[in-house]
Amino acid sequence: MTVTAVATPKLPGSPFPSHEMLRKTYTRIAKAAMQAGTAKQLKKAPVAHPEKYPSYVMDPKKLGSSQKVYVIKGDLYLASTPVTLHPKTTWFKVGPAPLF
């Protein structure tokens, strides 16, 4: 029996996912968790300063609310803020962030 190695073509550029690839992946995971009802609503933000962590806008064209997916300490969180005079952000824990 002969084993032959198959050469895989080297992809140009960085081996790491782009910002757009991460945004699409994380927002799809968050949307699926919200639709399935597996995202757990939190009483407050998971950390004191979530703005210090990477975030990805879910749907920039959506009117009426702003939704961002945050990657905080290896987990995905969804922050949903209505567009009102006195907005209150609602936080959801989506689950673990995928490893690339």
C-alpha cells in the first residue's frame, strides 16, 4: 500500500480570519442562539467596561435597536440597545466563542 501526500495550495495573505469573517461568524452564532432561545439574558453587563473588548455590529441597517456581539474572555455576548431617549442595554450570554 502506497501513501501519497497531497499538496495543499497556500492561500495568499494572512492565515487568520479577517474582521469581516469574524463578524459574520459571530453574528450568525448570536442570531441562531436568539432564535433557538438558548441565549441566557443577564441582569447586567458581563464586565465593568465591555467597550474594551472586541465587538461586531450585528445588522448595521436595522432600525429601532443597536445590536453588538462582544467577545469577552472566550465567550460571546450580545448587547441589544433600543434607540430611545433613555436606552437601557439588555445583555445576553450566547456561549463560547469558536476557536480559529
